[in-house]
Amino acid sequence: MSEILADPGNYGYTFGGREPVAEVKPGIPIRLRTLDCFGGRVRTVDDLPSRVCEFPYLNPVTGPLFVSGARPGDTLAVHIVSLTPAAPVGISSTFPHFGALTSTGHTRTLQAPLEERVWLYDIDPAAGTVRYQARRSDFAVDLPLAPMLGTVGVAPAAGEVRQSIVPDVHGGNLDTPLLGPGATLYLGVNVPGALLALGDGHARQGDGEVCGVAVEVAMDVTVVVDVVPGVPTGTPRLETDTQLISLGAARPLEDAFRISQEDLVRHVAELTGLDLLDAYQLVSQTTHARAGNVVDPQYVMSAGIDKRYLPGTAAYGGVHDRLRAG
Amino acid sequence: MSEILADPGNYGYTFGGREPVAEVKPGIPIRLRTLDCFGGRVRTVDDLPSRVCEFPYLNPVTGPLFVSGARPGDTLAVHIVSLTPAAPVGISSTFPHFGALTSTGHTRTLQAPLEERVWLYDIDPAAGTVRYQARRSDFAVDLPLAPMLGTVGVAPAAGEVRQSIVPDVHGGNLDTPLLGPGATLYLGVNVPGALLALGDGHARQGDGEVCGVAVEVAMDVTVVVDVVPGVPTGTPRLETDTQLISLGAARPLEDAFRISQEDLVRHVAELTGLDLLDAYQLVSQTTHARAGNVVDPQYVMSAGIDKRYLPGTAAYGGVHDRLRAG
Amino acid sequence: MSEILADPGNYGYTFGGREPVAEVKPGIPIRLRTLDCFGGRVRTVDDLPSRVCEFPYLNPVTGPLFVSGARPGDTLAVHIVSLTPAAPVGISSTFPHFGALTSTGHTRTLQAPLEERVWLYDIDPAAGTVRYQARRSDFAVDLPLAPMLGTVGVAPAAGEVRQSIVPDVHGGNLDTPLLGPGATLYLGVNVPGALLALGDGHARQGDGEVCGVAVEVAMDVTVVVDVVPGVPTGTPRLETDTQLISLGAARPLEDAFRISQEDLVRHVAELTGLDLLDAYQLVSQTTHARAGNVVDPQYVMSAGIDKRYLPGTAAYGGVHDRLRAG
Amino acid sequence: MSEILADPGNYGYTFGGREPVAEVKPGIPIRLRTLDCFGGRVRTVDDLPSRVCEFPYLNPVTGPLFVSGARPGDTLAVHIVSLTPAAPVGISSTFPHFGALTSTGHTRTLQAPLEERVWLYDIDPAAGTVRYQARRSDFAVDLPLAPMLGTVGVAPAAGEVRQSIVPDVHGGNLDTPLLGPGATLYLGVNVPGALLALGDGHARQGDGEVCGVAVEVAMDVTVVVDVVPGVPTGTPRLETDTQLISLGAARPLEDAFRISQEDLVRHVAELTGLDLLDAYQLVSQTTHARAGNVVDPQYVMSAGIDKRYLPGTAAYGGVHDRLRAG
């Protein structure tokens, strides 16, 4: 088993533009540590991110990993075996001019920013909870621990290098709660070895990541990868034991929605042999449509269908079931 | 119990601009029939909507009902007791230049429209299923029967009259799968008697109503209403046994998202006494964000939070629980 | 010549839903007075609109006028002969949560609103200037007087009634600086007599009406109308001595852009006999694309082409030239 | 004078990620040749771009040029002295799923693409015209020759590498008709030497570049650069002899509009000493707001104000006037 620590030199702030830190093999579990999105610099409620972090060097991703045998035109399947918070406390915050309910660098206004505030969440792995504690009152409530990775991606095509905070067709900062243990992420491979990197663990996150920051925490990650040779993937897809999901990353949000739904329609048509309009109809009556993030440089929407409505089909030749079986 | 049939004179195509067809009393169940969105004109796969329907006279709503005691500034609570399909077959279709995966009258392009096609769904109330049958292959699959109302609203403010196909702060064509039996919809009252109207029953619908048309069916509806005096409601809200939900209607889709999330944050703050930023944080880690429709003149997003995270609170003085108890 | 004062009873706050105040004849000049968008209630810098005005009763429009002979399916041509400010001082302001550089009721955030502030502009008709005077410094500068009407429209189709602040296919609050003296506006007729109403005079306005308010002033208006029988108009169009213009009203702004450009392409194709793709190409290399408003419930973009690139053509049978000749 | 030919090795397809091809000095005119956006591969109406070009290797930019003395935190001023078409024929086309009046990879639909078609424009430098010739009829018309550069940019910040087709804060594929001879473009410097690159010459272009392609032509370019030390620039700005302009690149289009207008408000406030709200007001009554492109991965809007309304001010210490004087 490969084991990659989050030591300096093992992480960075981009997809593309960096040399691999390790080579990994399909089918062999990989263990790695990811830093939280603040790089560990926010430790107390007084550590305001805009003071202790150095913009835009946020959202470090561990890697990249060179996947043996992955070639441009293939699909990389990344199966998340387990996610374990590597710290007892998760952190959230507001940032000035970041988030969905504030003006931002894109949706600019002349208004003053919201207050910058930090929240700490006690994580209780045994109870399976994270504890919300208000900052300006005694209100507190336990929420389910529901670990996920915010950011998983490969090197982009055509020599592009993107900041790790950007989600796009190469994956990146997808920020969907669906990307948790037991899920398999499918990404198109653009360069030899794919150059996979991962980070931005969340102890939990609501749809949309509304304030811009989930319950952020360093994470002990176990993944296993596989390569589906000669099968390209356009926009990122997810598979769970029950659902087949397409992700769209774009602005405005309806374009993210359109990408995710159109890709799901085409995927369903391909798997079932339905013509496009028949697949469009089936998806229209069955899909979920949930916001991933509505705060990053591109927004993310997911489109998902229950696999029981697609009897007798197996996406990507059944790689999810094989990786799930371990 | 009031009983309103879908006879001519009992339905129309607008919110506002029409005289009440009946007066109803809070707390007394109301039974009514709603027509399907085609007004019953599409009966076979050869009845293309653009030929058999007269645009824009689609989406008839039964009513309006004058609610005794409802005054401007109050909130009308509409609790859906039961929804029973009033026909054995549900209908869906594509329309030329309508839907999320086609250019439209708003998102205009120079491309030719998609083919117009009709699908029929056999409804089996005993089995609790609707049957998808492809038009160009033998593929068929049973989907769960999950009845809901697409369109519920009141007369708009300031003398406006809106087509029933438009969702906005007065309700209207919200098209969210969350508006089913057991749910309570909260709408601000703009005129004496509120002038409630309902229609657009769906045997089921995916998030986003992607192709523009759900599994449409005439519906036998039982609702019970109540008036929350002196409590205004801005954007429509929903309550179920487990969730508190705000709906946002707007374009682009991120504005629908923002409205729904901002309203939920303010509602949570009001119910819990949290300050706005603390409520923003709690909502960020717990909300769902699902598309209602992404096809109507305004799009709809829902923001929902589990009520168990708001212990000791009751929205609108607990009216949902009272109506639910019957 | 008809003469309609802005007396009570002669104006209102909607398109549709009101009885005509006068009947007017094609070809006969009509003189009328329009109130400013505040209904005259803002007179000093201390008259903050949110205090002295009664929301949403803003933007009064004079009319509606019943145009003899106008029938559904016709086009109404409204030629603006002259616009003369009817007050010596124009007024502008910020509103809380209204404008392009603030969060709004649609683009909601949790931020505090901008300060509400009023500016007064001295109008010098002889010099042809309006004087900007800063409120927090001595900076002052003369700007060209460039009168226009923000709001011109007819009754909507299908029984709808829209607030006068809304621009859409029926015209309404278009807020484009192009709608000044010498311009002809083309609107589709939806009801017998068209029911034309006008208001919202601006002494001048920048593209986009960025802060939400132009240099607002009561206006003495002379218009002359004509009816183009049997020729429908979808989205509003404008014609000047040099340009042919299509207007698109929608959100997001790219949809307003798409509507305006698509309509211009179709108009050019129809006038020149070019096929759609050839017209698309010609428009692509020649069109202007300017923001009308980016603050109203729907945004407006204009698409315009110089008529010299369309030799030998005349829109709507040359009605602009005839009305211009007087 | 530097002279850089468009030889292999002197151009590429990204901003960032490439070594400088030459070092240039402030104040010394630079002559260079840029290829057309097709890299010269489209020569006849039968050379369909999707066949003769290799996606995504379009839009080559000449450079990058290392500007002596430019350091991160400075502003680079790029003054366009002259633009001369380097070919007698300009080329335009439609692309499948590219352009504003078609569905695209972002605004996805299930519709078939528009026809791909190529148009050739004879350029007559003496007459100052380019000749539009329809492909499906005899219609032809002369349009003014109005050369401009579609793409001018520097290396992005934080190690990012962006395809040359993307406009953003580093410049790039801005595609505004305002970027012609006599204009000065201001770009923030992110890396030592700035790494300036230029390309995508247009013989002319309409606002919005609606079909996705202007009248494309190789160009002989003369520019002169200067460095404004210690003065950062956020979003790209332009200056002409009469106007001060801010450019916003984003989706949706209203965000591009907001960025451009907010930046202009801040620039005007800084130059005049007006407070933000007074500057907001002045800009609201005077700005133009024109679409640059509405087809690239990010859209571009320009916000411009006549410099005569800002008496006694000089942007960036008057560098435009100095470069203009030559």
C-alpha cells in the first residue's frame, strides 16, 4: 500500500504544473493525509483566515500521484474506501467577499463585507457527530459526522494549470456531499499518469456550501484507483451503490445544471440503448438535482438517477462494484 | 366540506384577475378536482400539445377560493391532506423550445427545436407505481407513484395578474416534488380572502422538471387551510414532518438559490434567536439545495433544514402540526 | 391634437388591468405629461424615496390610451416627436437593495444596504445640460441633456397585468437611452386598442442605469402613433434615422442579449432575404450590444445595426420615415 | 525596435507556462506579427475549422515578451500604435456549438448544431473597407475596416496557466472592439517581466462577437509598452483619447457588467476624490456598457466614461498621453 503524508513537497495549490510525488498502481489501496483548506493555520476562533492565511494559497491538495498505465483518453476511477478526520476539531468560517450570501469578486457590489468569523466543531467519531456551537449565544446542536472530500482532480488538458479552488472538467474543487466513502469518481485522463491530487476534507457540508466553508478538517484518506482504458469521460461522474451521477461545473448555475443533466441523459442513453429523447424523458422523471457548491469560481450541480431504474446496466464495465468489493 | 369540481368556470389560467369560485373556511377540509396541465386535451401519443392545446392557455388552476378571514399581511397555510390521480394514465411530452435541455424563448438560439413527443404512463395506485415506457424501444420500468401539485398560489400584490405558469412570491408554478401529501405551504396574503388556486398535478416529477413536463394527471385533491394572522411571508415556504423549507423563484438559478437560502437563514435566526451569521453557519452545514423547476419563466430552488436541528422551535406557531393532526 | 395631463385618474402603476383614459388616432400628434418615477414626491435631498414614496407604487405611467384601429396581431409604432423636461431639476438617488452594485431582493445577501442618498441636477434647456453636483464634495460637472422615456408599453397578452417597473415583450420599463426624440418604438398589440401608456422620463441615463435611478424628471411628451396591420412583433424593436434595433428583456443578462441578437438576425434576414446563417454572420460583424437597464425585474439589452448596411430595405413598410416626416 | 515574427517557437496557446521569446523595453516600439485565430489553416470556404484545425489549439498568441523592469504589483501599459492586416482576406465562420446563438459546451442542449460555414471578406486597406459577401445569395455590402486585437494578456497569478481563449483578470481573449489603434490597455503584472502575449487580430468585430468569430486576419502589430511601478491593476482597463474604460470578464454576463462598472466607480472615485456613492451616481448617468464577447469561456463587458467628465484627472499618471505622443 502506498502511503503519502502531507509533508511539504507532497502537496500544492494547483492541478497541473507540478511533478508527481509518487507513482501508484491500479487496485492497490493508497493511504494519504490531506491538510484542511486553511493548511492548518486556523486553530482558534481568533485566527481569522484573511490574517493567518496567504491568499490565494488555500485549499492544498496532496499529490499529484502518477497512476501507472493511465493515458490520455482513458478514464480514471477513484474509489473512496474510507475517510477519517485527522483532527478532533473541524473549522468553519466566513471570509470577506466569499460565499453565496455575500457580494464577491465576481458578483461585485459597493457594500461592506460581512463580518469574518470562525466556528469550531468538536468531532466525536464514536458518536458519529460534529457539534455546532453558536458564537453569539449558547445554542448548540449535534450534527451527523458525514466525511467527504471537497477536492479531487487530475491535470487539465492542453497544458492548463488551474488553482485547486476551481472545479471544472478535470474535477477539482467539486464540493459535493456525494463524494464520500463508498463513492467512485470518474475523471477523464488528460496526461500520462493522470496526475491525481486530493484534498479539502470536510467532516460535513450542506448542499451549496453556502457560507463558502464546510466543516474543514485534515483527513486520513484511503482510496483505490483503476483505469478504464480507451473510454473517455467529459464532465466528472460519480457512482455509489445506488446512484449514477453526473456533475456539471459552470456559471451561471443553470449551465452547471444543464451540463450535469445533459451528461446524465447521454450516459443513460448509452447504457440502456434508449434514444436521446426517450432517455431525456426517463431522466426528467427520476433525477435528483442538488447544488454542490455555489461559491467557487465555477458552481457545481449534480444530476443523479437510481441505478434500479436502469436494470441490467453497468457503468464503465462494472468498475465501481469491483473496487467496492475491494 | 367544500367540494369544487373542475367544471368550466371553476378554473382559469392566471393568479389574480379572477373572481372567487367559492368561499372556504380555515380548518374545514376542501375537496377539489384539478385538470392536468394540458386541460385534458392530450390523450394519445399522437396528440402533440402544440397542435391540440391553445397557447398560452395551459396549466389551468382550480379556484380561486376566497379564504374566510385572510387579510393582506397574514400568512395562508395550505396543508395537503391527500392527492389521488383522477385518471389511469399520466402524460408527459417534449414541447418545441420548452425545457431545460433545449433553447427556449428566453435562451434563444438559431437551432431547430427538438422533436415533439408524447409519453403515456400507466398508473397503478395499488402497486404505487407509474410505468415508464420508451417510445422508440421496448425499454420499460416502474417508477414510484409520488403525487404532488405543481402549481399552488394566491393573488399577487399591487394588482398584478400573472399567468399560472409563472412561479414567484405569490407561489404559482413552483414545481417542486416536495409539495406532496403531508406538506404545508406558506404563502403571504396580498388581497382579502387570499384567492387561492391550485392545479398542475404530477403523478411524479424529477428535480428540475428537466424536459419541462412531469407525469401530468388530473388530481383529486384534499387540502385544509389556515390563516396565521399578522405574520407576513415573503417568499413561499414549506413544512413537512421533518423539514423546514424555503423556496426561491428567480433567474438566473443562483438567484433562486440565494433567495431560498437567505430566507431559510432568516427563518432559522428568527426561530432560534441565533444572530444572522450564526444562523448562516448552521444552515451552511445542514441545508439541502434542490432544483424545483429549471424550465418555467422563473426557476425554483428549495433550501431545507431538518427540524431536529432546531429543537424547541415551531414555525408559524405550530400550524403544520395542528393541520397534520387533522 | 390629443392632450393628456398627468392628473389623478390619468396615470397608474400597471400595464393591463386599467381602463383607457383617452382614445387616440394614428397620425395625430398626442401631447401628454408624465410624472417622474417618484410621482413628484422627492423634492429635496432630504426626501429619501423609501420614506416619502409608498412601495411598490412607483413609476407611474400616463394612460392607457386606446389607439383607434389597433387589433391583436398588429404592430403599434410609437414615434417620439419631442421630450421636454417639465421641471427645472432632475432627481436621482440610491434605494436600499435596488441597483446593479448592491445586493437586491433577487440577488440576496446578508449584507447591510448601501446608504440611501438623493442627488439633484439643475437642468439648463438652453445650454442643453444637466449639472451633476456631488453630495460629499464640491465636485460638479455639466453633462449633456439627453431626454428619453424609460417606460413605454401596451397591455400584455393573455390577461396578464404587470407592474410598470417590469420590462418584457409588451415593452414597459425598458430604460434604454436609445428611446429618445426621433426614435420609433414597435410593440406587438395584444388587446383591442393596444392600451399604450408612457412614463419615467429621464433627463439623461447611462447604459445599464447602474445605481437604479436615472436623472428623473416629469416630462412634456409629444408622440405620434401608427398601426401596422397584420404584422406581429415579438420582442420590442426601435428604429432611428440610422439604426434598426431589437430589445431583449430577460434574466440573466445573456438571455436579454440572446433575445435581442436573435431577433435582430431574424429581422435582418426577413428584410434582406438572407438565410439565417448569412444574416447571423452579417449581424455578428456589425451589431452594437448595449445594456439598457441591469436593475429592473428583467434586464434589457439592445442589438442595433446601421441601416446603411441594409440598402434598399425598409422596416415595417417605412412607417418610421413617414412618422418622422410628420 | 524589437521585431518578432510569427515563426514557430514565437507563439503558443496559453498565457503562463511558456518561456519568453524576447525581452522588450518600455518606450521602445515593438513590431510583431500575429497569426489569425485559425493559425492560418482556413483559406477557402471549404476549409471547415472543425476539420482543418486541431482543437483546442486555436487562437495562437505571439510571445510571451519579457518586459524589462516589470515586477509583480506593477501595472503594464500596452499602447497599440498601429494594426495592419497582413493578409488580403479576412475569414469568419460558424463552429459547431460555439457562439452566442447556439447551445454550447456550457449552455448544453440536446439539439443538433448549426451548420458550420465559412465566409471570406476582401479587405481594401485603401478604401478602408472589408466586404461582406453572403454565401447563399448575391447580397454584398462594404463594412468599415476597423482593426483590433482580440487577445492581449500577461501570465496569470499563482502559477496558473490559461488557454489563450479565456479572458480573465490577466487579460486574454477580451474580444472588445475598443482595443484598436490608439488605445492603451492596462494589465496587472503577476510575474517578473509580465510575459506579455498578443494575437487574434480582427479586421472588424461587432459587439458580443455573436457568432463566435470576428473577421479574423493575421496582423502586423506595432505596440509600445510602459511599466507603472507599484500601482496594481485588478481587472483590465483601457484608455483612449476620449474614454476611460474598465473591462469585466465573468459569467453570467451581469457579473461581467458588475465587475466593469464597480471597477470604473472605484477608478473614478480614486481619480476625482469623490466618495464611492458620489462616484456611483456620476458613473450611473454617464457610462456606456457594451458587450465585448458573449461567446468565450468568460464573457466580457466594458464600462466607459468620457474623460471630459473627469476634468483635471489623469489615469496612471498620464501614461496614455505620453505613449500616444510617441
